Amino acid sequence: MKIYEDEKQCYIKAALAMGTTEEQEQLRKNLDTIDWSVLEHISKKETVNERGVFAPLDAVEVSEIEARSEEFKAAGLKAIREGKVGAVLLAGGQGTRLGLDKPKGTLNIGVTKDRYLFEQLTLNLMEVTDEAGVYVPLYVMTSNINHKDTVEFFEEHDYFGYPKEYVKFFIQEMTPACDFEGRVYMESKTEVAMSPNGNGGWFSSLVKSGLIEDIHARGVEWLDVFAVDNCLQRIADPCFVGATIVSGKESGAMVVRKAAPDEKVGVLCTEDGKPSIAEYYEMTEEMATLRKENGELAYGFGVILNYLFPVKKLEEIVDAHMPIHVVEKKIPHMDTEGNFVKPEAPNGCKFETLVLDMVHMMDSCLPYEVVRERAFAPIKNLHGVDSLDSARELLKGCGVEI
Ligand code: UTP
């Protein structure tokens, strides 16, 4: 059955009823190009996949990192200077919690002067490239929704002083969004309300864009993947890169020590012997409060969306199936009367694959502890927890003039 023949699909039906003959034809054509299989996940919500047996995974902790910093840093700088390290900025999200109409990276986080999030991230990266004496290629993932604005912003600001030939953009794919009952929302009389398909498809989108050729041509062997919204983000950090290489582990993940057993972060652990991230809602009380002999939490380190993956392995797993997560979000849409609705609260679901699920596809992963106050200032909201306000305080605490 075609999606527009399904009686339940009231938004599609209404759009068809409102459209002219040409618009109806256009809409049917568009509907036929969309993969609707994601809708099957609507009843599954967050229980996306059966989980295996979790076990704690020890991190390389700050004390050890400090003691071995010269060794780690030298190994990381060597790889960077040999051109083996690239960085991937995940900037395809919609930042619905922040409520900006523009790409999240264009947010002005400055207080006494303009300082854009994209600019701050570039400055963070330049601390590394200045020290290494070479540039690190930066691949920026955008989505159809923010691509043009993102590229224009970098252009207008002269790439914040980073050489343009080292910055490449690619666009991620989109999936349909629907209400809580699985009724697909419409954007207009001819277009479905589509949203970015999560940050898990970044490598496959990068390959599809052809940029993998650039990675091969430059001899990049490692990709440091990171989120746009952490303004203290350490990018291609030599110590992190070096520690991962020296450890002989296949991949690395920056982690922060959990503030409390019930903190809502995904913790890095093992699942059936392979590295994995247990989301806070997947942890039993027993797991969350389990302590090691020294009194520290056994599942004590949360991920902050900064991973180091080897290109070779990424190419091996590029076609692998990734779990689909159903995420409740605010979805602007055209209602059945033809009015455009901008909801104040989540009104439906999007379907996303997540980069954290890639960790489980690695044979091993080094949890690398960073000090929260120095490396983790996420901006998810304007005020309150993980907000522009809290990030500004954290930046100031690190001596960054904003
Ligand atoms: P979030 O999970 O915070 O999602 O993204 P978001 O879309 O930015 O914000 P909300 O949830 O709507 O408020 C974490 C990181 O993953 C990127 C984001 O840009 C951010 O860097 N991301 C997210 C993508 O690149 N693509 C996506 O489809 C989703």
C-alpha cells in the first residue's frame, strides 16, 4: 500500500485534498522517494535494540594522563604532523531546544564582543594546529536545513582565520517526522516535514558526498568526531590522539567523571565484551550505584560526544545497520487546515541514528578522562542546565575572554 492510500495519514490526505492537480502529482512523486520503513519504530520508542550484558570499562584517568602527558602528546603531535588526523564537526542538528532559526554554530556566545560558536570551535582547533605547525582538515556536516547558512557564515567570517582549503562541507540525509501516532507531518502541500537523520550517519554521508577521496588523498587515518555545541571542545587534542594510539585500542572517546550516580549521561562500558554506551535510562539502580574497591563509581564516566575513530574501520562498517532511535521533538508542520504550526512543546517524533552506537562497532575503545570544567560546556538550551548561561561561566572559568 502506498503511504497516501493509508487512511490514518491525515496530514498527507489533507495536503492532497488542498493541492492543485500539479501539486498532488508533485507530492505523490515526493512520497514515492521516501523510505518509510523508519515509521515501524514508532511503537518501539527508546527501546531501540535488545541490549547485551554490560560490564564496567576502566578509563585512562586524569592522574595517569598528567603523569604520561609528554609521551601521549608526542605520539599525538607526530600523527597530526604526519597529516594522519582529521576532524569532523557534526553540525547538521536543528538545535530545537535552543530555538534558533539559524545554524547552532552561528550562536553568538560573546558577552563583551562577538564570539560565535563556530568561531570558538575554530579557535580551539587552532590552539592545536599552532602547536603542531600543520593544519588539520576539518569536515563539517550540515543538513539541507542549515547548509547554505552554514557555508555562508564561514565565508562571511573568512573561515575565522582557518585556511579555507582545509574546511570541507557535506550534507547529511533526511528522514520523515511524524506525530506520536505515526502520522507523517507535512511541511507544505507538496513536501513532507523531513528532519536530519541523526548524527550516526555522518560517515556514510561523508562517503556519499565524495569527501572520502579527500581523506584518502591527504592520508588521514584518524577522524576526531565532535559536536557543535560544546564550546570548550578539545579538537584533535594531541594528548587524546596520542593516548589512543599508544593504548593500541581501536578507537578513543573523551569522557567526564559522572557527578552523581543518577546523572543523566550515557556511560562508556562494555556490552558483551565490546565497547558500548549505556544510556542513563538503560542502567539499573544497581549498575548506576555500583562502586569499585576504591569507592569510585564502576560505571563512572560519561561520554561527551568527542570520539576518535580509525578511517579504515569506519570504511569497513559504513554499510552496517545502525539502531534507529525515536526521539520526541518539536516539529513545525502544516496542519490539516493548511495552517503552519510552530509547536511550543514536543509534538511528535524524529528518527535518528546516533554516533554513540558506532562505538559498539569498534573492537575496543579507550575512555579518556577530561576535566569537565575544562573540556565540556554544552549549549543545549538558552538558560539553565547545559545552556548558553552555564557555558559562558565555564568559558570564563577557563580564562577565555568573551
Ligand atoms: P543533539 O542531540 O543535541 O541535537 O545533537 P540537536 O538537533 O543539535 O538539538 P536538539 O536536540 O534539537 O535541541 C548533538 C550533536 O549532533 C549533531 C548536532 O548538530 C550536535 O553537534 N547532529 C544532531 C547532527 O549533526 N545531525 C543530526 O541529525 C542531529
